[in-house]
Amino acid sequence: MTSPSGAATAPRVPEAVHRRRWATLAVLMLSLLIVVLDNSILNVAVRTIAAPPPTGLGATQGQLEWAINAYTLVFAGLLFTAGLLGDRIGRKKVLLFGTTVFGVGSALAAFSASPVELIAYRAMMGLGSAFVMPATLAVLMNVFERDEQPKAIGIWTGSVGVAVAIGPITGGLLLEHFWWGSIFLVNVPVVIIALVAMVLLVPESKDPDPGRMDPLGVVLSIIGLVLLVSGIIHGGELADFTAPSVVLPLLAGVVVLAGFVLHEKRSDHPAIDMSYFGRPAFAASIAAGALGFFALMGVTFISAFYLQSVRGHSALEAGMLMVPLAVTQVVFAPRARLVVDRYGARGVCAVGMLMVAAGLGSFGFFDASTPLWVLEAVFFVQGTGMAHVMTPVTVAVMQTLPREKAGSGSAINNTFRQVGGALGVAVLGSALSAHYRGEIEPYLTGLSTGAREAAGESVESTLAAAQRLGPAGKALTAPAHEAFLSAMHLTALGSAGVAVIGAVVVALFLPGRVGPRAEQPEPEQVPVRTEPPGE
């Protein structure tokens, strides 16, 4: 690859680091694997954890959402700060710290005695993940030259697909042979291997001139994000976004984040240069990632209930059925750059978002007898679409920023996606819950008030109540399935609508087809301090 003048581009990465770049990428993928693996395993285990002891913990629908969202709350709230710390004190250091915390949290979560304990340890795992996720992408940007970064980012994105594929299958196998806590305990040996590999192979890198700290900006970002995400989660738990306990933290979060933006604009040493958001490609890429995660996370949450509660598949079978969603990302994400080179990011991402919308919208027409090959085809379309969205938008975000700011850039990218995912689970989950309760309540009139409230929470709650009633409860099974399908149809169509909005955003603001990649100017950079392992 040559510069516009035809002269070879001078490498900015030290030769000792550059030689080990692919081995380093493999370690980063392993680090990312343990973070994503945990969530994908949990998605197929929600039904088991909802079962009464000793099979599960007897978690309610709200507690299940908190088990997922406690992780998201801490993760999203600290991502930005973790990225800044990585740029300042060293990405390898924060990667080792985050991986260790995640491993300890996983071990403790495996032996939780109650849903409340599980939620607490999931929050601890979210703390560790907040330091892992931005560091992996920041290290990648500092061991690969610009011309290889799109390929490396594609492989990095595809590793998410590997975790999505391995997670449900691993979770299903573990749940068929061991107790529910094994889905967390399995993280521990992977963490140990990852830590050893990081020490041996990952180079240290940091911003050589980070400037003064911006403590007020850091505090405002944490408070604002935690308030915003907690309001979103609580709204999903109540299935009501007008309750004062939901509106107040939401408004407070928006006000604090607005204060953060104003502070950053006026500061002579901002934590993040807000002018980056004035660049259409950067802003549109961030928005596309957030909208994509909003749509996908909402439907992913209900897929486990559809496959297990309505279709009657085991956790392992549900995991196997989701494999096309993951394999397509493994196959297509590393190759998405080739399609972008030919057709441009705008067209590729717009079509990818429309494919995601089509896949999500298909759930609006599924019933209890939909052929499995149709379901597999839909997962294939969804996965292919996501692969052709996430890789280009991640490249667009990361290559907008100078290399020394890779940690904060990665954190911004992932923060918006996590907030989008939390919104997806909360908003679409609350729509599912509210619609389900409205549909099933006429069939629960024979129960006591307390039992009626509990049975109306979710399809699993209704089926559990039916089981407790014995032969008399069999009449509830069919209405529960029908009520869930009706609620799923509404949720799926809402998700598809959000994905269509994402397609419009990228079609309007992402760049179209451009010239050779090397002709695109790299952001002005200062030499980055990158030290090979052991130095």
C-alpha cells in the first residue's frame, strides 16, 4: 500500500511489536471471548435460573432482567472512564486488571445463593468487562498499521460471533450435565489462560502526552451514564416509562450528560474532544451501532423464551438453533472490508441494517409451528446483516481518532452500543411484558390476587403456575403460548422499525464509495509509546 505520492508509508508501530501483531490479536480475541461468552451463555440459561430451587434460583422476570442489566449498568457507566485510564496508565495494565476482576466475579456468581447475590456478582463482572472491552480494541489500533486495521477489526468483530456461537452451545451442554452455576464457573479457566497469554504477548501502549486529568468530566460521565441506564432498566422492569421513579433518573441522567458535554466543550483539557461528533461519518457510525444493538438485544432476549418455553427445545437445542446467527458473523465480518472497498460504507451498512430489520421483522410472523428451516434462514440473514454493519462502523469510528486516543475512542463506541442494548432490553422487554400481561390476565381470574400477579409476569411464570395447579393448570398452557407469541410479534416489529431508522441514518450520513484506502488521510498523530512484552 502506498501513499498518494507513491512513497511507502513509514511504519509507526515498532518492528518488535509489529512482528507479533497476529499473535497479539489472538490474545485480544480470547479476552473479548470471555466477555461476550458470558452474556451469550446467560441468554440460554434464563429459563433454568427462573426455575425454583434446587434447579435454579427462582428468579422473577424482573430479577432476570437485572441479572442481565446489572452487568450492563456498570459496564456502560464505566466504559468511558476505563478507556481514558487505559490511554493514560497503559492499556495492558487495565486489560490485566479487568480480566482478573471478571474472573473473580464469575467464580463468585457461580455459587450465588439468591437472585440478589447473582445480580451483585454480575455487576462485579460488568466492572471487569468495562476495563477489558475498550482495551482490546485500543491495543489492536496500536499494533496494526492503518492499512491492516480494517482487516484486524473485522477479525476482532468476528470473534464476537465465535463467542455467540460457542456460548449457547456451551451453556446448553453445561446445563444438561451440571448445575446452573457452571455457566459462570466455566469462565475461570479461560480467564487464567488469557492472563498468562496477555503477560507474554500483549505489548504495553499509552498516550505519550495525555495532558492533565479532567476529574470533573470523568465524574460527570459516570454519574450521567449510570443515572440514564438505571432509569432505562427500571422502566423496563416496571413496563412503565412514565413512573416518577423512572422519569427522575432519566431526566437527571440527561441533564448531567448535557453538563458533561458543555464542560468538555469549554475545557482546555477535555476528556474527549467533542468536535469529533461534528463529523457526520463518526456520529452516524456511533448511532448505527447503538440502533443496531437496540434492535438486536431486544429480540435476542425473547428468543430464548420463544425457543424453549413455546417451542419446547432444551437449552442446548436452543443454542444450536442460534448457531447461524453467529457463524455468519465469523465468516463475513473479516471480509466486510472487501465489500466496503467495492461499494462504499454507506451502501453496505444501509443494506446490512435492512437485512437486520428483515430478520427481526420475521419474528412478527412466527408461531408455534413455524418450520425450523425458516428460523435458521432468518438467523442467517440477521447475522450477515450485522457483520456488514458492525465492522464498517467500527472502522469508521476508530480511524477518525488519532492512534493515541484509541482507548477513549473504543470506549465511546462501546458505550453507545451498551446504552442502545440496555434500551433494547428495557423498552422492548417492557412492551413484551405489558402486552403479555394484558393478553393472559383474562385466563388468570380463578387465581388469588397474589398468584395472579405472579403468574402474569411472564410466560415462564404462567407455565410454572400451571404446573403447580396440576391437571387444572393444563388449560393455561395454550393461552400462555398464544399471549407470548402476540407480545413477541409486537416487540419484533418494533425492533425492525428501529433497524430501519438505523438504515436511514447510515444512508444519509456515511460516506459513499471512495478512492483507495491509502488515499484517505490518517488523523494527525504523535508517536505512540508502545513497548514489547517484557520491556
